[in-house]
Amino acid sequence: MLSAMLIPIMSLKVCGNTNIIANHFEPYTPDNISIQLGDTVWFQLDSFHNALEVNHGVWDSSFAVSNGGFYTPFGGGIWIPDTGGIYYYVCELHAHDGMKGRIFVTDPNGISVLNEYYAKLFSLFPQPAPDLINVSLTIQLQSGTLNILLKDAGGKAIRVITAKRSPEISIHINQLSSGAYFMSISDGKKSYTQKFIKI
């Protein structure tokens, strides 16, 4: 799951505030930071250190197995998250020595999308989507009826859909303009949110 973009330093365009993560021998310095969605993270690392995004379980075990997220090459690079949540990362060569860190990304619009956690609850495909987006439910919601709320990138509600609970639900989005949107699914007791792109 690609939840952010990596920008080569040669074409550096810094967004929001810039947060520098360096290294002092093996530890990242700092190894935990809190930033706002849209801020830039600049890894300034020695030539034998990189930053590889991993899932929480891999991070806890001090392994270096990518979850398909961000990657900065040896020597560092620039990363700009495009989704709120907690990002776990390690140095590929030194994860077993405890060289790892976390980035806590807060969405100022109040939309909480924890990239790894929510991906287990439901998925949206295709990504990006042209006219139709499919919702694949992996969650056990209590109600047989689902309320689906579409929000624009700023968090404003733009459409409410009521659907019967099914392993897969298709939603027409051809009337939406191109851009980023959020989809929240609720059974009246719990609510879950994911991001999708309309092209």
C-alpha cells in the first residue's frame, strides 16, 4: 500500500513545515516525531543508513520487511505523507540493532485514517478510480445496513449512501471531480474511514 510520496532531493519542493530526521551513529535522531498532514520529512542520513516503512508487527520485531510504503535510499531523502496515521520505519541494515522510528501524522481536518489498521477493515478498489469504486468489507459490522459517507479532501460531507451489508459494494462516483476523497462506513455504532482518488 503506497500511502505517501517520495520526492528526489534534486526536485525538492518542500511542503508545510520541514522536519529533519538525522542519525547519530545508529539511532535516528529524533526517532519519534509528530507532524501535520502535508508537512515534509527530510531524512539526513549517513551513506550506510536508509529508511524503510514497515508494518507495526515487523517494527516491534526489529525486522526489515517492507509493507509497500515509503522508502528513502541510503544517504536519506525527502518524504511527504498524504494520509494521517502512524508510520513505522527501520534502517534496512540496522533494524536488528534497534535502528527504527515512528512518525505520527495528524490530519488537521480531523479525519483519522490509520494506514495499516484501517486497511484490514475494508479496502477500496480500483485505486485510482474512474467512474466506479468497489468497497470490499473485511469487517464484521453489527448491523445489516451500512451508512456510507463521502467527504471531500477538506472533510466536508458531499454524499450519504445507505446500503445493505455485503462482502462487496459498488458505488458510482462519475459525478465527482478528479481529486482525493474520504469514505466513512458506519453501522450506527462504529465508523471506519479510508481515502480514495477519483480520476
